[in-house]
Amino acid sequence: MSEKVVADEREYLRPDKRFPSLWCPGCGIGIIESAIIRAVASLGLDRNQVAMVSGIGCSGRMPIYVDFYGLHTTHGRALAFATGLKMAQPKLKIIVVMGDGDAVAIGGNHFLHAARRNIDLTVIVVNNQTYGLTSGQYSPTTPRGARTTTSRYGNIENPLDISALAAAVGASFVARSTVYHALEMEKFVRQALQKKGFALVECISNCHVHFGRLNQMPTAVEMLNWQKDNTISIQEVQRRHGGQVPQGKITRGVLVDRELPEYVEEYQKLLARAQQAARVGP
């Protein structure tokens, strides 16, 4: 990597904030934030035209470290705040960062309707399959049978597929990767930033401190190796498995990429029609 690129990336950080970060050593959230910064830098986006909105949870700390406009909002409401910000400032590039519980548990209704409306937001969901900040309770994405602090004898609920949900309700762009596949994840974030509409990147991450230690993966390395061994690219599914995802594997790749009407643009057209009608009269 050239010195110029490194210098450009550092321009997007707040050097006066607490470093190293507040996250646990080995946490995947730092890898995800680095991917976001590299994607923004590679596109040459003006940091004064970028906003990062977060909710509550470990991922909620991301706006602390980046030199964008930032909103640290209430639990589950990041998309609601981001929607208001986009409506008020349509030219802003808005990145919304949430954990799996923040996004699709208490924030589930906001997630559904922001995707359904296809609002122009870049949405990064950190899926570590647990509530990491509050000591490791099971979340909507915790695998069936996994042990957590609130499912000591194994989780009996079926996990929610975040990417499939976004695709089903109308997102323009949906991709999934892992923190092990950091460069692939960066590529998907860059694509999401360039997409008009609701663009989701689901980032499978690790919480070895709470989730891993109860599931025979007490270190970050073990959890990243799990991501390597238990995920498969869409291209490999097609090339080696005839389009059938092997049992127990999680697919990585761009799952949806389509052109759909974007909500803010449609709202502005509606407003123009209403103003024209008011001028013309009945």
C-alpha cells in the first residue's frame, strides 16, 4: 500500500480520540471500521459530506473514531434517525452501523421499512450472533443450539437471516462477508456506498469474549478460522456445487444488486407535483 493511500485514510480518523480503541483485543469491529474507512478513502469522498449514524451496542462506538458527521442514537433507532437526516440533507452520504440485535431485534420494524422504502443509506450490520456489550445474551441471529449467558443449555430459536430479510422486503443491494475476508468485505462496502438506495452489507464478526468462550472458540483466531471454514462464496457454490449451498455453510457475496426507485427522490418528485398543483389551483 502506498504512503499516499495510508495518509489519505488517516485523514478520516479523529487522532485525538482514545487509541487503541475501546473494543476488546481481537474484536472484529475494528476490522469492519477499517474496511469502511478504506472504502470511503478509495472513493475519495469528502469527509464533510459523510455522516455515520449508530445505535447502542459495541458497534455504536464506531462514530467516535471517524472524522465524519456523527450521530450516536438510541437502541434500535439508528435507521429512524438516519432516515430523518437523509430527508433533511439528501446530498449527504449516510453510513448506518448497527449490531445484529440493534438492527433486527428492537430495531426490526425500522429495518423492515427502511429497506422496503429503499432509502438511500449504506447499512453495515455487525453480526456477531450475540449481544456483546451486555455480557452475551442470545440475539435474533444466534445459531440454534449455541450457548449464551441466557441460553446456557442451548438456544432453541431458529436464527434470523438478515441478508435474506433485506432482500425480501426490497433493498437495492445486499451483500455478506466476514471479518476474516477483510478485503472482500471492503469491496462490498465500496459497492454499497456507490449504490443508490438501501444498500446492506452484513459483516459476520467475532465476539470471542462472550460468545466464543461458551462455544469452544475462546480466542479471536479460533472464531476467524470458523468464519473461513464455515462460509462459502457464491462463485464457489456455482462452480463446485451446482448452485446448491452445502449444508451448514453460510454464503458470501453480492446477493442482490438491482435498480429500484429510491424513496427520497420519489418524495421530492411528489413534493414538486404538490407544489405545482397548488400554483395551478383546482
